[in-house]
Amino acid sequence: MAINAYVGTLPLLLTILFASALHVFPVFLRFLGRSWGSNLKRRGETRRFMIIARVHADEEIYVKDGSRSAASGSDDDDWERLEKHSAASAKNGGQAEQDWQGIVGFFHPYCNAGGGGERVLWCAIQATQARWPKAVCVVYTGDHEADKPAILARIKDRFDITLHPPTVVFLYLTTRQYVHSSTYPHFTLLGQSLGSLVLAYDAFTLLVPDIFIDTMGYAFALALSKFFFPHTPTGAYVHYPTISTDMLDSLGQSGQGLNSGAGTGLRGSAKKMYWHWFAKLYGWVGGNIDVVMANSTWTRGHLRSLWGPSRRRRKGKYAEIETVFPPVAVAELKRQIDVSPASEKAREMLFLSIAQFRPEKNHSLLLQSFAIFLQSRAAAQKDHDPQTPKLVLVGSVRNSEDATRVYDLRLLAHELRIREHVDFVCDASWPEILELLRRSWIGVNGMWNEHFGIGVVEYQAAGLISVVHDSGGPKYDIVVPYAGGATGYHASTAEGFAAVYEEALSLTEEETLAMRLRARESATRFTESAFAEHWVVHMERLIALSP
């Protein structure tokens, strides 16, 4: 009888034990994470002390050398505007926040790549230095081939951005190979995301910052930070979601992009299940970030779709995802490049593309469309024109994979019989880019769902006629109607691009100049000072969350 009674209550006991385990296990995990995090902090205290001491020593040397004025940046008007904003914020935020002197960690393993994402990083640090001059900005990077002077010199050469050297510190990661796409021939999204955990742990063994910000898209690194250091504020500036609803849709037969049609068949169905599962995991990760900035309307929309439910459940103080357009050297371009009837005479029939040599940038579409365009001109007997159009592809080469990609593009140009009409310019300096913008007629961008398109804004600020892909940031934020007229053209196929090239060249001189001026004025929405003001607002939120 007793045994039967015990057996009868066994399901209830097992249910209670299981429920208790479900409650206890998360508590145990949180305890384990915090304990591990405390150990990492203790181990990093010596390096933290040494970094702060070195910053103070470098500051004294810098002041003695009389070089303080060199850190004021290249745009005095922009900095004056930022300083006024900072003063106003200090009245609201209090003197303690104005004098905040903690350590901000910027997680950017490829900080020396020279792309648009790096411009965001350096402008963010520049704005942080202007607002909190006593703060230390630590950049976690894997660029071992470049020391601090070399990186700062490249920033000046590539972006014309000057930082205050004493309060910028570079810590070098040794595990960057774990986020290389080539490391994971299969399950690449998951592999790189888990690899970013290894890379973030590498960063925390070097130094645990007071605020941890990811500016390159490694959301899982921020989740690990919360696991170890729940009271350390985390921020994300997202250029492009790791996975998006457009990517999920692209798996169908009618999809676009690198994975178009990859969701068919048994293997395709498995990939679709894997991507949907990963999207849910990515959504949970995004819910654990304190402050999130998206670089465009397109990016914000996808982040709200993926991260929004998790962030609303978490009920964080700053759950809303806000758009902060990336900084573009609009003021510099307007100073350096004239757009007027006189400047039209100096422009050549150059079609300019400024984009890193990565597969998603779709340089092959530009080559194919340019070949069709040249063929149509030949068929229409326009070879007698005084200038033969030329396509100029400008981009940074980060590694051997990029170098191989450039070689393959050269081969494609040869196969399309347009080799003589295409120039490749790798790792161009800022003065070289300025000169090309000054001379070019049309600016082109072929990436499907480009998250924003800094190069497109540069086209507009320099007065080029923009021809961009009919998607993403270039469509929704940049090449939009302004002052009652068009600021450029959209296309989605090689034939479509070729057609609008011809349409752009068929404009009268008056129509061409009017479109250039409209686009130039429209580009003032994306200045470095506008970015700096928005960045400071979000940094103030992170500082307010600091213990």
C-alpha cells in the first residue's frame, strides 16, 4: 500500500524537481557568469592601472609639446556646434557626467580596414573625446601589423580625421581567426557568432571596460559581456544585421543576393530551418543590449522585427532602437569640390564606384552593366563622342581574399572585353578619392540591400549623379526626391543600370547641374557634426547606466 502511494506521487515529485531545476539552473548560470566576470576584472586591474598611468604620462608630454590644437579636428564649425551641444547637455546631465573619466571599450577587430564602418568608429571616438576629454577610448583590434602611430596616420590619410592621441589605446586580440568566414565553410553565421564569443573573451582577458560598445556587428560579444558583467552598460552601432527578414526571403527561387534560391530541395529546407532558428537566437541576443543605434531606416526596420520582441519583454530603459545616420565628410567635400557651371567643364566621363572589395558589394553587376552600356553606345554609333566612358572601382583590400576578389574582377572585365575601360584603385588615400570625386560624372553602387551607403552620400556631396541599387539605404534614405526633384536614379539589373546610365548622360547641361545641386544639398543630412550630436546623446545614456 505504501509503495503504491509512493509510486502514485512520483509524477508529482518529478514535476516539482524539474520545475525547481528550471528555476535553479538559470540562477546557477548567472552566479557562474558573475563569478567568472569578477575574476576577469581582478586579473585585469594591473593592466588597467598601467593604461591609465600611460595615458596621463602621454597627456603631459602632449601638452608640453604644444600639440593640443592638433586634436581639434578639421572642421572648426562642426566642433563649435558639438561643444555648444555638450555644454547644454552638461547642464542637464550634471558636472559629474561632464567630467566622466571611465574607460570606453570599442570592439572593432578590423579597425584598420579603411571602410565606412571604420569612419563611424573614428568619428565616434572623436565625438567622445570632445564631450568627455578625460575618458579613455580603448579599441580592441586584431590588426597586429599596424601600431598606434600607423593607425592614427591612416585615419588622417584615409578619412581626414584627427584624434587626440593620448586618450586612444589599442589592445591587440590574438584570436581574430575565429570570426573569419573562411574558418567556417558550413554554418558560417553560427560559426562566426560563436567565434565572436572567443574574440570577446580574448578582449576581456586584456581589459574589462566601464562601457562596452560593439561597432562592427558582433552582437554575441555584447551578450557575453552581460553574462560576465551584468552591470557594465553595453551599446551597439549596427551597420547590417547578421541575419534579416530579407535574407530569409532570399532563399526562395525569386530571391536576390548571394543566397538566391538556396532554400529549395531537402538541403535548402534544412538551411531555411537553420536560418530561422538562428534568427530567433539572434533576436534573443539583441534583447540584452542596453542601447542600440541603427545606421539607416532599412537596418532599424529589420532590427525592430528581430530584436524588438525580446527588447520589449526585457523592458530596458532604452528599449527603442533609433536611427543614427553614419558620418560622412560632407562639409569637407563641399569645401574641396566646386559644383557650378564652371566645374562642369572639368568633369570627365568617369563612372565612379567607392566600395570595399567584398562579395556583397556586387562589383560584377557594375562590370556587366557597364559592358552592356558600352555595347549599346557602340550600336547607337556614339563612339564619336570626345570622351569614352570609363568605370573606376575604388576600394580597400583588407586581406588575401579581397586581393583574390580584385584579381577575379579583372578577369571578368577582360572576359567582358571592357578591360581598357575599367580602372581598379586599391587602398586610395583621401586626397586621391577627392580628386576622383572632383573629376567623375556618375557615382554607382550595385549592392542589394546596402545597409546605408556612405559612398553614395559622398557622391551626392561631390555633385555626382548617383545610380544605385533599388533597395536598402540608398533607396530609402539617400537617393530620394529633394526640393521637388530627383537626386539620382535606381536600378536592380544589369540592363536596368545600363539604361539609366544612358538616361543620366542624356540630361541637358541645365538639368544635370540642377540634379547635382539638389543631391548636394540633400547630403547635408549626413554630416559628421550631426552624427556627433546623436552619438553623444546615446553615450550619455550609457554613462547614466554606469554603476
